[in-house]
Amino acid sequence: MSIIVGRRRIGKTKLIKKAYPERVYLFVSKKNEALLCEEFVSIVQDTLGIRIFGTLSTFKELFEYLMDLAKTRSFTLVIDEFQEFISINPSIYSDMQNIWDSYKDISRMNLVLSGSIYSLMNKIFENKKEPLFGRADNKISLKPFSADTLKEILQDNYPAFTNDDLLSFYILTGGVAKYVEIFVDNKAFTLDAQLNLIFDEYSLFLEEGKNLLIEEFGKEYTSYFSILSLLANSKTSRTEIESILGKNIGGYLERLENEYTIIKKVKPIFAKEGSRTQKYEIIDNFFNFWFRFIYKYKSAIEIENYAYVKDIVRRDYTTYSGKFLEKYFIEKLKYSKKYSQIGTYWEKGNQNEIDIVALNEKEKIILLAEVKRNRQKIDLQKLREKSVALLKKHTKYKIDFVAYCIEDM
């Protein structure tokens, strides 16, 4: 039993279909269980070239039939959007557990369970009280394409790209396979071409955040959307957000981080355990953009004044893109495998902020980097001054002061 989890559009289904060209593929749509099973029986018969006699009107009956069949022939069974069984018949999970435990040692089924709603997939497989806890043999958490892969994709499809093009490609797709595919298919390789594609009456992107996240958040989605909108607009501390919303948001932040994995907590590198000095940030580049420019200006988008919103994006883009340039270089350093610890640094009251700190404990090297779009605006002497307190704790380390700008991508 393998489970594969990842946000929608990340490419789970395409990956599964490439990995297993011959498979029984069942997609769990929200419909009556008997109707769903009728559809599934038809797919099983066509795919495996068999005839099923009698009526299998529950998934329990169908799953037991397939596990029994797999005693004599091996095949891959893929169940996509597996978490949707919760709304159809939650007892399916305990039924599957009993059948799996009874047959797994004598059955030759490769079972692949895929889902895109993190909170529900985590509940099904990670909660000790749930029947399928501990049953999976493998788990894949599918991530976006890396910065290096995005660069390769641009080189393959638009060899004349500039580093500005690479940065906007990184910011606006976030490495999400479906968005990359749409940009490539439409030859949207420059910022202007990408904005024209996003802000269009037929664009998939305008409703994307709402379509993907409302189902995750349920009826309380407005509170979650308000928090994410503030985070995207650089209100990154809990106290800042609570002062604006006028309510305690601790529970929301915890769920956004641990259940939905949409945000993460960021602490200064080397912060002590239990330190309350922390910020929050949205993990997904596209969601960040969606909340910053699409959700925030939804009134203009609803009256189809796309030119107005595009002008705002262009006006704010230089400042907005700066933090993603930092994120890009942090990712590059992680993939270099040269460092044991990588993060950012700041002192109380957001004083002495350092964009990137990377530590190699084995070779006793510490890298301190200032990141700006324009190299002329980087002052390494100022970086040295900001790092005094930090370096007092690392007197035996060789220090590298580095300037990263858009030319270094």
C-alpha cells in the first residue's frame, strides 16, 4: 500500500499514470456509493478484461472482490481523491482495513491511494485512532518542481530567457506542474505574457485559490482567507494579524501550519527552543500571489477590470519579487548539499535582519548573504555590522560575506 499526497495541480495523477501504464484507475467523485460502485465495476471489467457476475453495490464488496482476484493475478489498483470516501461512506476505511489485513500476505495487489486534501489524508493515515493508521508501506509527498528544474524547462522551451523571466516563472508557477504546463503551452515566458494569461476572462487562475482552498477550510474559509491575505501582504506576525482582525487566531495558524500545510513558522536561525520570536509565511508561491493580487483586488476582477490589477502588479512587482529572490537562493543553497543549517536571521524588534545564513558545521564555514535585485544596492560593510552579535557565537568559523542579485540566478 502506497499513498501519494500533494496539492491539486501538482501532477499526482499524471505521475501515477506514467509510473503504472497498466493499472485499474478509480476516481472517487462525490456521488451515491451504489452509483460509484456501478461505475467502478465497469472500469474494472474493461481494464482487467473480466466479467463480474452479480451486483457489487458497496465499495466493501468490490474491494474484497479485487483483493481476492489478486490472489491469482497481480495488478495495480489506483484510487484517486481517496479522501472523498469520508463524505460518501466513512465506514469504507475500516472495511478496507479489515479486508487489507486479511488478504495482504496472500494477495498480489499494488494498492496506490492518492489524495489532494492534506488535512483529510493526514487524518486517514496519520491519526492513531483511524483504521488505516500504520497500514501504508510507502508515502510520497509530491512537491513542486525545484528552481533548477524550472530553469531547465525554460532552457528547453525559451532559450532566450533572462533571469527576470526565470524569477517571474518561479514566482507565478511556484513549480506547480499544471501551471508550468499552461505557461509553456501558451508560450508565456515573460512577466507581461504571464500577467496577460493570468488576468483574462477565461483564465483558470482567477478562481484558483478559492476553488482549491474552500473545500479544505469548509465553512470557516473567510477567517482563513483573511489571515492568508494579511500574510501575503507582509503582515507576518501573529500580533499584527490579531490587531487587524480583532480576534485570537492561534488555532487558525496552528491548523494552517500542521493540518493544511499552507503556511510555515519561521524563526531566526539559532533561535533557542521555545523562542517566541517568529514569523509566518505562505509556503506556496502561487497562493501567495493569489492572495496578494487576486483576492485583494477581487472587486476589480469581478467587473473584469484586469488592466487595473495588472498595473498594480507591475507597480509593486520590484518590491514583491525581492522576497522570492531570497527564497530562490535559499532553495539553491539547500540543493547544493553543502550546509547543515540554512535560514534567516533577525534580532528583537526586527533589528539586524540578514537575508540568508548558511552553516557548514563540519568544515566550520558560515555564509552570510544579502539579497537584492540590484547589486549596486548591496552594502557588504553594513552586512558585517549587522552580523556582529551573531558571529560572536561562531568565533572559530570562516566567514563568507556574499552578495546575491538577479544576475546570480
